[in-house]
Amino acid sequence: MQYYDVARILNTHGLNGEVKVTVITDFPEERFSPGSELSLKDNPNFVLTVKSSRQFKQFWLLQFEEVSTIDDAEKLKGETIVISQENQHELPAGAYYYRDILGCQVLDNETNQDLGKITGIETPGANDVWEITEDSGNEYLIPYIDEVVKQVDIANKKVYVELLEGLRDED
């Protein structure tokens, strides 16, 4: 079975087994909703059922049904939380998992010129921002908006864009 990373446990929070996590998923509200079943990367058979979750600054606080004390939570520090492929939902049109976007070749929509590969995704607010790395190693950012991203072809790992002026420094 295939598993995908969704969070990394950083520390305990409080005395009742709550943990502070850094998010690795693009859908934390869905992934961490009560009743969601997650596992540990190093032990996928150990199922953690989300009891409650809440955003806390740039992190999330999670409480699991199976973890009720700080001592139990302490044992989870440093673990990566994963979700099984069978527990993932189908996405609506125009939405993609990070794993599908990362590594895609970016091409100019009109000229088919290779503009680099998507090597990172940031989520600063209203829309995602994709980090593009050129073959030369230069990096630049593009917003995931209709004015820039014209077509996403996940099957062929290609994204067609129309760069707005100033998005890419060219010599």
C-alpha cells in the first residue's frame, strides 16, 4: 500500500497527549478532521485516529484517540505522520496533490520553451506559489493563478505557463 507524508510531530503540547506538528499536506483541514485515520511512517500499521485538531500559529495541534497522556505523546516526537492512499479523497477539477505537481516540467505556453522544473510549493495565503528551478540552478517563483498557469498535464508531468512581466529574471 502507498503512503503519503502529511505532518511531522515536533513536540508535545499540554499534558493530555496533544502534539504540535508541522504540516506537509496541502489539505490540513481535511487530513486532520476528527475521525481521520493516519499512521506513522515507520510503523504504518499503527493507526492514529484524530480526536481533535486546531491551527496554532504556523503549526497544527493534534489530539489522537490512542494518545491520552504527555508520556504517550513524548514517544511520538520526531515521527512523520502519513495517510494511506485508500484514505485519500478524489480532488475536484483544478486541484492537485503536491506530489503530483512537484517535479513537473514548466513550459512556455506559446513557444514550448523549457522554463525549469517545479521544485517547491509555498502556501502564503490566497493561492499557492510554485518554486521553479532552471537547469542552470536559478530559481524563481510563480503564483498558481489562471493568468499564469494555463494548463496542468499531470499524466505527462508538464505545466504550461504564461509568465507575467517580472516573474522571472532573465539576463
